[in-house]
Amino acid sequence: MTKIHFGCGWNFLEGWDNTDMVIPPNLTKEQEAHIKIIDVTKTLPYESDSVDFIFHEHMIEHIDEVDGYNFLTECYRVLKPGGVMRLSCPSIDGAMQVYQNWDNVSDEFKEEYGFLTKARFINHFIYYEAAGYKGKKFSPEGEIKYVNNPDYWHKYMYDREDFSYKLDYIGFNEVNFVNKHKSQYNELKGLERRFGGKFKSFPTETDITLETIK
């Protein structure tokens, strides 16, 4: 069984091909040996109809729309008929849901990230995590903070309609929006690490998680 984890970062999944475009910093030599370098903006180095499962989390938003579409097309090519891709990424419609229901968002989240107003939250989502963004913002303590984002930060933001349209056009048979860590496939259960550690206070609505079948 072939299972590919794209954009693995520091999250090594046992029994998977853990791949990334670069070696993340602060890894030991032993950890580096677990990562296969693959540029997802190029043709994937796998045979057509050869892969059972694909997983990527908070990766696709770091490449632009065209490269993202081509990557999804490549994932379709390498999956076996009946193979499944599971992905997770930031959600435009989810962020708008949080914005529109701001009074129900936890105080812990607002205070930790300095989101004293919902306008600050939505500007953070749109601008302050964008690739190459340069400007100033207020820190949670009210101090001026200069922003100079690297070019590999967010380049395209998705919503459910966008994914549904593109995946259907590519040829995937089903697109199912699912909950974190939940899946009908044992191989795809409990994979996400985003909502833990430093992200534990994030509203889960800010993410899309889906599974799609070839």
C-alpha cells in the first residue's frame, strides 16, 4: 500500500512517504532522513494509478492557484481508481462564519492573538499571513509590529465551493467535507495536528477538511 504525505513539516506519519519541498529547520539528521524532497509544483515522481492514499495539511495554500490546481491534477493522476485524497487548509467561508459569529468565539483565542475586534481577525486572515506582505500592525500588547512575510506564506485561499468545482472538473468522483480526525478509512483517521499545541485555541471553523475519491 502506497500512502503519500505532502508538506509533512515536522509531522512524520508512520508507514507514509513523508515529503516536503524543503527540509524544515531544527531537525536531527535522523529526522531529516525520514523526509523525501518533492516539489509539488512539478510532475510528481509517482507512476499513474499507483497510490492508495494522499494526505496534506496546511500545504496547498502556500502555492499559488495555478500550481495548486496542477498539484490536485497530479494527485488525481497518481491515485489508483478508488484511491482517496484527504486535505486540510484555511477556509474563507469558515473565517467569514467566525467573523459573523464573533460573540461566540472564545476569549482565549481573542486575547492570545490580540484580536480585540473581528476586523483585526479578518485582516489577519486575509493580509497578515499573505506571502510577501509588508506593513505594520498592532501586537496583542498594543505595540507597533512590523510585518515582512516570506514569499512562501499564503498565496491562495480556498472555500468549499472552490474545491468542489475544481475537484469535480479534474474528475474526482466524490468530495466529502469531514471533521478533524474523523474518517471512514482507518488510514486517514487522526492525522491532523493543526488543532493542538499552539493552535489549540483556534476556532475549528477556520479550516476546511475534505476527502475526495478518484
